[in-house]
Amino acid sequence: MDVGGNGSGLPVNNKQRAMLPNKTRGEFTRNQRKDSEGQSEFPDLEFEYSDTDKWAAELSELYSYTEGPEFALNRKCFEEEFRVHVSDKKWTELDEAQHRAHAMRLLDSLEVTAREKRLKVARAILYMAQGTFAECSSEVEVQHWMRYNIFLLLDVGTFSALVELLNMEIDNSAACSSAVRKPAISLADSTDLRVLLNIMYMMVETIQQDDPADKPEWITIKETFRTELGSPLFNNEPISVMLFGMVTKFCSGHAPHFPMKKVLLLLWKSILFTLGGFERLQSIKVRKREELGLPPLPEDSIRVIRSMRAASPPASASDLIEQQQKRARREHKALIKQDNLDAFNEKDPYKADDSREDEDDNDDNDNSIEAETFPLERDEVMPPPIPHPPSERVSFPKGLPWAPKVREKDIENFLESSRSKFIGYTLGSDTDTVVGLPRPIHESIKTLKQHKYVSIAELQIIKEEEFQKTPLSGGEEEVETCATELLYQGILPSLPQYMIALLKILLAAAPTSKAKTDSINILADVLPEEMPTTVLQSMKLGVDVNRHKEIIVKAISAILLLLLKHFKLNHIYQFEYMAQHLVFANCIPLILKFFNQNIMSYITAKNSISVLDFPYCVVHELPELTAESLEAGDNNQFCWRNLFSCINLLRILNKLTKWKHSRTMMLVVFKSAPILKRALKVKQAMMQLYVLKLLKVQTKYLGRQWRKSNMKTMSAIYQKVRHRLNDDWAYGNDLDARPWDFQAEECALRANIERFNSRRYDKSHSNPDFLPVDNCLQSVLGQRVDLPEDFQMNYDLWLEREVFSKPISWEELLQ
């Protein structure tokens, strides 16, 4: 649903404007005023990045609005089963023993052969997982009973039974062939799968939530479940591998009825639960650095990013034209005022002063946006800057947010160039000898070494090189059997297909994608059996379809980012293997295509109907929906899931291109700079940080004119992105014409990855030269050798040809 028509992504008609909260309405009025003055200004977004959204939001996104009538059906199935075995009491009135007895009865009934009976029982279990909502009066009460019922269901062994049933449904060839033949697939084709996936998702999502009120036995159940979910207990593979198999089967066209949104959501939450989120990643990183004897991290990146403030977006083309006209008028007046000229000449126009910092820090006083845009025009006369009140200045922290870093390689390069310049020879990788170098160079080396940062990945690469050089004397590698390692081993054989499948679905769900006949149909679990007949129904379905696509993008972006981060920490070559296949599957242009839209409209989109969200819709009486209420949407300033998806995709792009020259050049070739610059209009610090990182790596290749015209962006990069000492990102003196060979760089990396995978995981095809040799004559001759049948039949001929007919010189043999 398109929101806004003025490029800002905010509602523009009076009816929509009236729905805005007071704060947003005030921002909107101020934005209109600033637009009329030639300034593009957007409000700061109060968004806190996390592993997931709030629990209620994550639960509601599992269900499409089309599934609404099924809540009552689940309740009916439960009550029919309940009345047969239990008296007229309510579920909430029974004691724990009765609850357990009924849960076990339902579990036994799941094993019946009749499909209809089995589906009814599954629906009854789903109603339990949904919190037996008919007996609750509030959403909080529903969530309490959900948690209680789900721990009960898990304790009696429901999850294992559901996995077996899911496997049966995946292998159900009749359902697959029926769906393939159908011209249009609807919600009805995936009923069994949806019910099973709903229960499994509710269980994983509820159990992974931390609650201080949990009983000790619940905490034990939770940790056991986490271990089981990540180990190959179910069907001899982690649950995530089975779900990846569903994704590839769906994309291959063999199972078009699979409810892909639910599969992807369950896959995301399974990976998040078993491997851990971003806080856990940080703690694993700290622990690993301690074990490897590396110094602690210079700062906690999560905390630094959360404390950052958004910068003002760069000016648009219309703003630039208007500013130039104002500047021309000021220039004419300024020629008369000699005293101003004298005052200006006393001051160095290129000296860095606090006014530039304040300009980017103070969003409300950003009226001199172009002072940074054209630095070479500073020779014109400008009035002295208006001093800010001291109370405002106190609130803005000075200094850079990140500690600078230097790699060992950077120190080596610096010393090599210094030695060739001052002495005329080099010493290779020696970073200690400074004989013959001037004192300022000594100081530079000291500073570089103070900020030297050795990553876990660098040590892993060195260790892998040693294993490859000395396969026998290097000894056996101790591989930690953690959940990440088990998952990598599980997806390794088919990882390229999994990446291609995820990107195919991401492409189909992207708002910039055009509907093509050859693209996959991702709407199988949202379209009703009978298409809408009224305008209201059509509007509701339109909202549902857009919401469905947004949730798919959210799930895929989170899956890819989590896997990349966990694999990188576990072993750098696991990360490189996945990253390379994403690059080969055109992930970089796909993400850029995603951002080539009005990103503010996407982030402020209102594709949700809050009164239809679970659990609100099962507790409260539903108001009558009208076209106006659907069009108005909710009062939120932005859509959490869309902003979350955008940040995840930017982080993936950063991960793929970091320290890879050929991939950075892909960003330049695909003209990513204007696309990324437009994304800076979103005033959210974390999103801006990752956009600025992507712009920083390519500024040296964009040319002097681009840098001259985008000084506000350059200033933001300087302020917000970590500095790498010796990195001339802002100038590009010697690297402008550096050649790049995509194929050579990727092939060299691929060879290293294949050697690593072969050495560590491919035990069957180990090099015969490195196998131990039996030198004992007695044991060698004593071995039983199975000879082929045709050899045994022609043994006499072989003796005649190979032994008797050939003369043997015994004297030479004995010598």
C-alpha cells in the first residue's frame, strides 16, 4: 500500500494526517515548512535494533489475516476432544496432573492413520499452544497460558511427534503432484503443513523468550530443548537442515504448496534459538579472544551503536539549486562589505572548527547544509557562525565513537614504503627494525602498533595454512562440537542450493520486483480459496499480501545475517564459503535493487491491521472494518520489521564486501553510491552507519568531483565510521587506477575454501600420499585380497603372460 506522495513517506491527505500522533504531526508540519524553504528533513526514528521485535508482534506475524477464521476452528476441535474425556470444567480450572493427562491423550491421538482425525487433533494441540484463548479475558492472560501450555506440551514429547508428522507431509508425493497440477494454489492446499508449522513456531518462539518468573524445571527443559534442536537428533540432522530442504524443494517447483513464510520464520527462530543472537555473539567473541590470548575488544560495538545519533540527510538536487540561487544573491551584497572580508581573511577557511561538528550533530539547527557541500566556495563571504547556547553544547559528546584500528599488514606496508624511501631497501615482514629511519617515522610506527588489532579470523587463517603445510606433523585439529559447527556440517553438501533458493524468494518478495511469469509464487499461504468480491475485501487482501512479503524479507535477511556472523566467528572459511556463494548468486546487485526505491515510503509503510493481529483478535470483539480505517493504518512513526530488514540487508552487504577489492568494485560498477546516499534520508543512526561504511569503501574510486559535491556525506563518514590509520579513503591518490580481476581474486579464495572443507570434512577422499604405510612384509602378504571373478577365471593366462614368459635377472634383483 503506497503511503505518501511527497517523497517523504508520510501521509499527505488530511484524513491520514489526522491519524498521526501529536509528535509525528508536529514533525510533519515542520517538514512541510522546511521543504518549502528548500530543505529535505525527516524526523528522527526512535528505533532500537534487537534480535527480534516484541513477542506479541512476532506471534502475530506468523498468521496472515486470511487465516483469521481458523482460530475458531482450532477452538472447536479442542473442545470436542476435551468434552469427551473431561467433565464440564474449563481448561484453566484443572490441576497440573489433569492438564498433563489430557496433553498425553492428544499426543497419542496424533498417531492415528486417518488424516482427518489427525488434523483435528493437531488443531486441538494448536489451540493449546495459542493459550486456550476462549477462557482468557486479556492478551496478558493469553500469553501466560500459552507459556504454561507450551512447556507442558514440550515436556510430554510433542515436538518430536510434530517433526515426524512434518517429515511425512514433506514426503507426501500425492499432495506435491496435486499442487503442481493446480493452476492456482490457495490456503486450502497447505492446511496440514500450516497447522504443524504453527505449533512448532509457537513452541520455539515462546520457549526462547526469557522470563524471570520461570520455574527451575522450565529453565532445564529450555536448555535441553535448545541442545536437541541444534543437534542431529531429529531425522539425523538439525531441524534447520530439514527446513532448508523444504526451501529448496519449494524453489525447485516440486512443492509449490509449501507455506514458505511459516517455514522461513521457523527456520529463522530455530537458528536464533540454537546459535544465539547478537548479545551471545558478542560474548562468544570475547571468550574466544581470551582463549587465543588476544587483547580485549576496544569497545562494545552494540553499546556504541545504540548511543549514536542520526545525522542530517544530504541535500537533494532541488535543495542544491535553491541554495545556489541564495548564494549568488548573498555574493552580490557581500562585495560591498569590506569589513566582513577583512574579518574573514583573518581566519583560515580550511581550519577544522567546532561549527562543522555542530552542524552535523544538531539536527534542528541544520540550516547551513550546503556549507559542507561545496567546500571550494568558502572564499565567498560568510557571516560569522551564530554561537550555540552552552546548554545545547553540553549534550553533544565530542570525540569519535570508535577506537581506530590497524592491521599487521598495514604496519608492514608503511614500513616497506618508508624503508624504500629513506634507505633504499626493504626487510619483508620485519616490523621491529627501524634502523636508519627518521624519528617521526619511529613515532608513527609506535602509534600504529598501539592501535594494532588482530582479529580471530587472522589467527584462523594462519593456523589453517600450517595444517595445509604440515598435515602429518601438525597433528589432529580439535574441532569444538558446538551448534554452529553441527549446522555447518549439515548444510555443507547443499549450501550453494540453499543460498540460491533464499535469494530467489527474497527477489520475489522485494517491493521493487516486477511480477514475472517465471518467478516463484510466494503467496500460496495467503491467498484465500475464493478471491475477494468487494472493495473492502480487496483492500484487506492487498494489505495482507504486502505484509506477507515484508515478513518474508525480514526472515530471510535475519537468517542470512545470523549465519554469516556465526560462521565467521566459528571459522573464517565457513563464512567465506557462504559469502562467496551469495556473491555468485548475485546477492550484491539484488540488495542494491532492493534499496533502489523510495526507502522512506518502505520504512513508514502501514501494511498491518492491528485489530486483526493475534492475540488481540481472539480476545476482543472485532470492530467493523471500513475502507477509511484500512487506509489510515496504525499510528506508528515507522514499520519495525521494514527498518529491521533494511539494516540487516545493509549489514549483509558490508559483510560481503569488507576487505574484498573486487567486490567493492562491484559496488562502484553497479552505481551504488546514489542508491545508498538516498538511504541516508532515513534518520536512524544504525542504518546510517552501515550506509556510510559502504560509501566509505568506494569513495576513493568515485572521483574527485563526487567527493567535492558530497562533502556533507564525507563529513558524516569521518564522524561516524571507524578510522583505519593509513587508510586514504578520502583521497585515493595511488589506488584510483588499481586493476581488479574479479575472477582471479575469487578463484584464489575458492581454492583456500575447498582445501579447508576437504581437509576438515571430506574424510573419504583424503590424500593417499598422507596415509600411513604398512612396511612389514609378513602383515602385507598376510592380508586377504578379494580378486575379481574374471581374474580368477583367467589366472593361468595371467601367470603365463606376466610371470613365466618374462625373463627375471635374479642377480640384479638381489643387488
